[in-house]
Amino acid sequence: EYVILNGEFIERSEAKVDIEDRGYQFGDGVYEVIRIYNGKMFTADEHLERLLDSGKKIDLNIPYTVGELKQLLEKMILKNKMELGIVYMQFTRGASPRNHAYPGADVLPAFTAYTRKAERPVDSMKNGVKALLIEDIRWLRCDIKSLNLLGNIMAKQKAAQSGCYEAIQHRGDTVTEGSSSNIAIVKEGKVYTHPATNLILNGITRRKINEICHENGIAVEESAFTLEGLKHADEVFMSSTSAEITPITEIEGKPVGSGTPGPVTKSLQDLFEKEIE
Ligand code: PDD
């Protein structure tokens, strides 16, 4: 199995990173997860543009174009004969003696990427999943796909411990997003999802869903909703690269709407399915 280390293909067991890599010490870097369906990356351009953008937002200059990155990743997917899975990639600010301030321009970013087999979560998508609520304690730049994920992993762990699939985060009254997904509600046939501000990651799946809504005459509004709105929603779903569109049918032990995946969520799933074929 091949991985990418600083632009070169090597065997995974040969890949070594420095113990003073800033990703390792500070979480100083950015990442992406891209889906592979039928041996091809899904929405690769959008993910790679977001990666370069996340880099810019933390003054980390990624020395590749979207086209160059895509070529490298496609090559790795071929080499690993990956049909259904994900690509993980990250850029850190490189290795240099530990110091909070950035190193000089002579220190190059460290680039790693690998592929991994991953099935589509068919059971959860069909039957829905449980979620709990948790205060969003993260920083105020959740728009950056940063390697710093402590708030997210602590939220997910709480969900896992309670037998839930996702933790729905809220800042006070306002629902922001899941621990590793975006959250949307459906009320009287209309989809509501948090606007793409600094408080959420502007998910590629989320954007695809908004597009699908516009193209198919499904009403959608990018406006924040409250815990009260969530509680009285007809349908709730989460979206992400790995979870695609997964219905949330129970929150804090109470059924959402009828307690089964709703009609709008199901039609969005069908329309999304057509995009990935
Ligand atoms: N999740 N919000 C957060 C905090 C995330 O970590 C993710 C991605 C999303 C959804 O973004 P996208 O649709 O671009 O994957 C929102 C990881 C990568 C995943 O579950 O695959």
C-alpha cells in the first residue's frame, strides 16, 4: 500500500515524520477527506480548493495547485487499486525546533496522504441514527479545516459513550453543526441549514445538498435554527463526506417527527445517489 510523503510515493511502513513536526506538536496544519466511488474521487476540486483556502487562512502556503494535487491523488488511488474508500490528506507547517511562532520560509510544509477502504454507511442511511446535544466549546474559526480537533473529538466521544452516532453542537440557543458533519432540519417541506460563517465548516456535502435543492425545487434556506427549532423539526439529517446524508431519527432519547427517516431526507438521498453514480 502506497502513501504520499512530501509528493513522493512510498510504502506506508517507510513513511516517517519528525517528532518536532508542528502538526504533531501544535495541530498546526489543515486536512481534507475525499470520497472515492468506483475508483474516482467525488467533488475533488471542491475539497482541494477548500484545502488551499484553509491553508491561506492560517498563512500556510501549500506549494501545489488543485490540478497537481488531483493528479498525485489519482495516481495513488490507481496504485492502491482503491475502488470504494476515502483519501485522507494533510499539510502541516513542517518540522522545526519547538516554538509557537511560525518558522521561517525555509521550513517546508509536510504533506502526507493515504487511501483507506470505506463502505458507504448503508444501514444508518436507511434506518436513521441517534444523536445527543452538546454545547459547542470550539474556537471561533470552525470554517478552517484545521488538524486541531479536540472540541470535535470530545463531542464525538460523548456521543459514542451514550450509544449515539453524532453529537449535535449548539452555541447557546443556536445549533451550529455536528462533531464531524453539518446538520439540517426540515420544517413544512423546507430545509434549513446554518449559513457558511466562521461557526461551521462549509461542508462540501452540505453545498451539494443545497445545489440539489435549488435544482429540484426543494425549498432551502441557509439560516441558523435554534434548539427549539430542532426539537419541533419534522426531519433532521446530518451530512458529510463519509456519512453522506444520514437521517437523525432520535435526539436525546426523543423521536424526531415520526421517528423514522422523513420524505424530504429520503428524496435528497435519492438525488444525491444519482450524483455519485
Ligand atoms: N467530516 N463539519 C465538520 C466539523 C466536519 O468535520 C465535516 C467533515 C463536515 C462535513 O464536511 P464535508 O461534507 O465536506 O465532508 C462538517 C469528515 C471529513 C467526515 O466525516 O468525512
